Amino acid sequence: MASEGPLDLARMRRERHARLVAAMREDGIDALVLLGQGNVAYATGLRVPAAEQGLATHRRPVALVTADGAAAHVWTWYPEGVPPEVPEGHRHSGLRLDFPAGARAVASLVDDVCPGGVVAVDELTMPLRAALAARSLADPAPAIARAKIRKTPDELECIRRAQQINERAIADVRTRVQPGVRATELTGLLLERVIDLGASGNTVDPIWQPMPPSIAQGPFSLHGDVVFPLPTTVRPLERGDVIWVDTGIQYEGYQSDYGTTWVVGEPFDVVKRDQRVRYRAVVDAVVDAIRPGVTARDLTRVARDVESGHRTPWLKHFYLAHGTGTESAEAPLVGSDLGDAHDETVVLEPGNVLVLEPVIWDDGQSGFRAEDVVVVTDTGAQRLSTVDDLEVG
């Protein structure tokens, strides 16, 4: 790997737990039941192996966090992934929340540790909802978001390492991109390389999507914009294909997000070079505008000003930028379909991580898309990505 900064995982877990407990207290939440894997990992440091989605849902981890600051309770099918600081009495075998017995086990412990307080749950199965029917359940989303949105130095180091692994693996994959190669072969190579390089797992099914020259030649969409992403298929790549790449892997529970654009078997022509330069102009202008106190609306104005006279430089169903952490895409969201009014309410703070992903599209000439990862600092922004799309097209 490239140079690494200091990383203390035990300290990171302590600080995350303290942040979450503080946010719960602010919102009057006494007990928090977590089913979302990213939330469980954030609250407890629990690790589970990468798995097909059906198996992951079937064997989902569960956590119970209390506002008194005591160690969280965890239920898991993979006890080897429980951090050492979780006491023996707080470690429980995996259970099935899609059946009443498992749901009752969780509800029973909630009653024991929080007999009359406010309970919040991030996800509900029907049996769990029935088991907690006597409770008025609160929404934990605001508390979780406040805890997670400002990354600590240890969290930033995990994201940086994940990004380095992803970028190194992509460099190896790029050498195999040629006519006749199946996109699924690229997926196999990428997954093999990221694990060899130290990734904890894969979180985004690798996307190598051939893009049509125009919107009308692509799949139909209700919103009338470019269709992306689509699942990778066994279709062999063809000379001249414009490929939009999107991959995401994790390191110690934290996500990397890598995107770029390739042309199969050919150098970039004049149009593609121009699109790439315009992409970089949008990203550089937005990064220059980032600092604490700036709103998401400020950033969308900057991006639109750079591409004045062209279409909005992001996809309608995506965003100009999204946050990342224990989830591939999390708050803050910039330029989403929530609209300008929402963007006015999103105020950047130090420790926010943004994945910038403008799209430059010229209908009839396809387009260019990539991704840049940055963190908001006390005075501006620092790039966590190290690969420049101008070098790899």
C-alpha cells in the first residue's frame, strides 16, 4: 500500500460510541436497536464477512445501545468479529428477526435495560414490530446522522486506506481493458486484487457500463436522464465502448468510492478530452469553494456556473456529491433530487467527507464521469483520492 497514517481502531470505536450516546441523549433516546449493518458496525465495531445479499439479510447483525454509556449488546452469527472490549455478557448468538422467537429475544433485553424509556429502531421486521408493539418507537435517523457525519482522524485514515486499495486494484484492472474481454472478468480481477491488498470486503458490485452516445439510444427512464448504473453483464467489451466505471470496497468498515471513464481499445478523441477537462474544471471549482459554513446550495451554484450553457453537471437521480463512511453513500448529500431548498439547509463542517461525481454529457457524444473524494478541513478541503482522471483516461 501507499504511505499510511496512524490508526488506532480501539480509540476509533470508543469515540464513535461516545458520539452516538451523546446524540441519543440530545434527542431523548434511552435505547437504540440497530439492524442496519453499517449502523451496527459504527456503534460497536462488529465485523461480519462479505456475503451475498440474501445471506447477509438472513444473518444480519443486531446491536442494542443504551444512553447510559454502557457497552453495547451485540447479536451476531460471527463471534470472531466482536471487538475485544465487548463484555462476555453482552455477546449473543445470531438470531432471525424475521421469526417471532428472535424478535422477542431482542425485545426482552430492551425491556430489561430500558423498562420505561424511549426506544428507537433503525429498521423493523414485522416480528420485531409486533414484539415492540407496546412501545412508541422514535426515529433514530437524526441522532445517527449527527454522530456519523463528522469523521475522526481514525475514520479518515480508514477511508484513505480503502481509497488507496481501490485505486491500486483499478490500475491493475485497467491493463486488461481491451476488446473481447468480458466485464465480469474485470470484476473477478478487481475483487481478487482488493482482497490481496488488504480490503475487508466489497460493498458495490463493480460496474463497467458501456454508455450509449445519446439518451434516446439508451434504456428508457421515467426521469428522462442518462441511465446509470446498470448491473455488469457477461457482454464482451467492444472497441470504442465508452465505459463508466464505479467500484466500492471497504477497509475496517469504511468505504472507498472510485469512478472513472474509459474508452476501450482507443485513445480519447477530442470530444472526450474536452469532456474530461470540463469535469476537472467543475471538481476543482467546487473543491476550491469548500470550507466550513458553506452550504450544499453554494456548491451546486458553483458547479452550474462552471458548466453554464450546458446541462446540469450531474444525474437527476444521483447528486453532485454524497458523503461516505460506514455506508457507501450517506450524509451530506449535495445536489440531490431533494432540491435546492434542501441544499440550503446542508451546512458543511470540518470532518465531512464528500464524494464528488459530476457528469459531463453531450448528447450524441456520450459523456464523462469520475469521482473525487475530499474531506472538509478547518480552512478548506483536502483530497483523499490520489488518482487524477486526467492521467488514466
